[in-house]
Amino acid sequence: VENVSKQFNKTRALKNVSLEVNKGDIISLIGPSGSGKSTLLRCIHGLEHVDSGKIYMDDEWMNPDDEKKFRAQRNRMGFVFQHFNLFPNMSVLQNCKLAQVEVLNKTDEEAEKTALEYLDKVGLLEKKDAYPNNLSGGQKQRVAIARALCMNPDIMLFDEPTSALDPEMIKEVLEVMKDLGKQGMTMVVVTHEMSFARKVGTRVIFLDQGEIVEENTSEKFFENPQSERAKDFLSKVFYE
């Protein structure tokens, strides 16, 4: 990500943001609400077009005007939303098969094999014929993760994947993400779960008012934040 800026009406959501994500990184994007975390993630995925700056994948510019190449680059990223975004009129299995067939041009059989494999991985094989409305929030989010993994992405982007969940369901989703990290999946996670950022994340990027205020390894960031803004933020998050 190189010098990316994004504005919505008069609000500058991102100001000259630059960062690098390396293979195997688990990056936690943290900061107060409205700091630009989700906007940055959506710009990386191409859900929002940047006003200025560029985003590269493997040193190749993701140019939205080159539609075919841009789509291929985007397909290498899995995106997991805050509110699951499952199709309510389709079963869990159908949700996991759809994009494989339509985007990757897989046969129905191939798509089903992959879907069952990843549903098993997230512990929901027995729910394959259920519909989203009959699942808990945690189960829906695990299906959403399985669906993204079915596309065989090189990197997974998570936009506050646990913020819509009840507290007891958060752990099951974070466990799945933790396992992905252990398997070497590259991840960028917008999160308010500081224990996840601290224990699972390899790097922390702290944003405030659309700018990167601080960036460090997770250990150093939580042990010894450098900026006053980060110190203030952490003192409020870990209140005694």
C-alpha cells in the first residue's frame, strides 16, 4: 500500500497511508472507531477505489481500469465481513460452492469437495444442509470464513469478524483464525480483540484519524507503545 488517501464527502478517511504485508504476516489493524481501519481494508480489496496512491500485489499495481487483471488480483484475497454476508436463501454448502463455480469455473463436484473440506476445517460439516437463519452468529461467521477459504486465497482480510457476535461465540471464530495463522495464512485483521492482536498477530498497525500513528511487532507494541496516542488508547482498552 503506497501513499493511499481516501475521502468521503468532507471526511478524509485515509491520509497518505503506506504499509507492506509480507507472506505469513498476521497484521492487526487497531485504533479507535472512525480511524480508517475498515476503509483501508476495503481499499486493499478493491471494494473502495482510492483517491490517490496505489496498491500493489506482488509488485504489480492493482489498476481498477484493467478490469480483467484487477478481478484476478482481487480473487486472490478472501474477505470476511462483520455481518457474515451469507445468502439467506442458500444452504451452507451452496453458499460455499457458489463463487467457486461462478468465479473459478469449477464443476459442481469439485466445488462440493472443496466446500466440504473447509466446512470440516471450521468444524461445521454437520451443518452443510442448514440455512444461515438456523445458525448462531459464531457459526455464520465460521461459514463465511470457510466460504472465503474455498477460493484458495493467498491472503485473508477480516473486517471486525467478531464485533457482531455474542461474547461466548467470539472464541470459536478466533480459534479458527488462530489455526489459519498456524498454517501460515497471510492475514490482515481489523479487530477490537486485543488479546488476539497480542497473542496471534505478528505485527500491529495503529491508526488514528486516517493515519498510521505507530507500527511494531505485537510484543513491542503492547509492552512498550511509543506514541502518546497509542498509550492513551491502550490505557482505555485495558482498563483496570
